[in-house]
Amino acid sequence: MDPANPHPGLFAQPPEALADSLASKEVSPQGTAAGMRLLEFYISHAAKRLSPSRLRRLEKARKLLAARMERELKHKNAA
């Protein structure tokens, strides 16, 4: 999968599924941080066209992904 061209429907998923997808090696081969950058890019470029409810779902996915990144960092530092 090319991160510059995410598969159709990726950002239409529920927040939990979107966070899981963006953290996967299939979507973000370089890791969870790359998935976060992809989500940030999408939000910043599509925000003007999104409904408030859709933007809230993307923000929830961002929070879930940030929490996952924090857990991964703690796990990495503990090892």
C-alpha cells in the first residue's frame, strides 16, 4: 500500500478501526507515527469539507492513535 494513496474507504471507518488500520504495517510500513502523519495530513486538508460529526470521529481516531503511540513508546523504553 502506498501511504500517499490510501485505499478507498480508509477514512470512512469508525474511529477504533481507523486507528487500528493506520497503526498496521499494511497501511503504515514505517510504523504508527507514519499512520499519525497520514491522519494529520488528511484532517488538515479535508477539514473544510467535512461535517462536524465526521471531524469529531477523525479527532477521536487521532486520540486513539496517539494513545497507542504513547503505549508503544513506553513499551520500547521499558525494554
